[in-house]
Amino acid sequence: MGLPDYIRQLRAHVGHDLLWLPSVSAVVTNAEGALLLGKRADDGQWSLISGFVEPGEQPATAVVREVEEETGVRVAPERLTSVISHPHTYPNGDRCEYLNLGFRCRLLGGTARVNDDESEAVGWFPLDRLPDLDPQARLVLARALGPDTDVWYLPAGDDWRDWTATTPQDARSGSA
């Protein structure tokens, strides 16, 4: 789908200045335990399937829509797993601060494929052979696949950059 019209209209007024935006990320695994990822067209990086929550749209609806739009895969959200605010600067200079809601999703069907212009590639990756993912994606992944079923959020006063996750079983060096 690309950039929603409402973001395009905001950018016409604010240029590259910071926008505060709601977003969702999907953690989807198949029967073999492999993780669904997309290689972003804007920066060439592998990432969890993510996107904007549009005005009037519920976050669970947005995560279902984003996964199908970007990959052709149908999912059902099982649970909200994380709430993280994080900055992102796009290659064109647009700056955003995302309030990201991470969802653990159940695979319903479909064949993973590049389904829009937002991805260069889509694929399933064994958890022990993931491509390089940004710190925010690793943290969402760790919270979604970890043993804790409570929704996780950053403790008051903490900075998201102080939290790391290198594997799905690892949420923070020392504590979580």
C-alpha cells in the first residue's frame, strides 16, 4: 500500500519534522517454527512485518491488514506482547517516533510472497538463522516468543536503547 494519504498530507505541512505515529508489528511463525520476515524496500533491511495503524482502525485489525498486504499471509492476532516507543529516520530524512504494539499472531494460511511495493523480499527464517534485525525488532520478537504471557512495556523512566534482545529467549541483559 505504501504511505497512507493522511501521512502524505501531514508531511506536506511538516516536511521531515518528527511525527508521532501508532504502529503494529507481527510475530508470525509457521508449523516448523520459522519466523515470517520482510526485506524493506526503503532501506533494504530485514524486519518484522509492521505498519501504521490508520485513523479509525483498531490495532488488531491493522496487524492483520499489514501482514496480508505485505506478504499475502493471513493471520489472527493471539495476544498483545509489547508496547514500545522508538524513533525511526527514513532514508529520505522523514523522522517518526512510533508507539509500536507488538502482536503474537497465529498463521491461518496463504503463501508468503512479496505482495506490495513495501518489500523487496519475504521469507520464513529458522529462529537460529535470523538475518540482522534492528534492536527494536529483536526486542518485540523476544517478548512475543518468550515464556512470559503478560504484555510487556518499558518501565517508567527507562530508555528503549538500554534494553537489548539478541535471541527470542533473551529480553534484557541481566533482567526482564
